[in-house]
Amino acid sequence: MKHASIAPSLDADIHLVLCRFGRAGLAYVETDPAEADATTVIQNLLYGRYGEPLRVVALNVSEAGPAMFQK
């Protein structure tokens, strides 16, 4: 029997947006993994859905080597 996973697929790119929040500082915006694809993030940038975006970071866990997760 297959079990449903709550984790997103590991073979897809995930995009994180770093934003400035004034005196509160910098933080990556919380994003639903289903909406963290390049197209959706770019649309959100174009429509001004991020207050003051500074950087977009793309990650693909399936392409990361084991050294990325070592202490």
C-alpha cells in the first residue's frame, strides 16, 4: 500500500524569495510548495505580491549532494 506524502516532490525546483521587512530585517517569504515554481514566483514578483524583494533562490534537493546536508 502506498502512503501519501506531505513533503513536496524532491525532483522539482523550489524558489524562495528573500524580502526586506523594514526594521524587522530580512526573511524568506513563507510559500506553499505547490506555488514555489518559477512561473508562479515570477508572476507574484510582476504583480507586486512581495513587499520589497531582494533575491530569489532556486533549490533542487534531488540535485544536491550529500555534502550539502552534513554538519
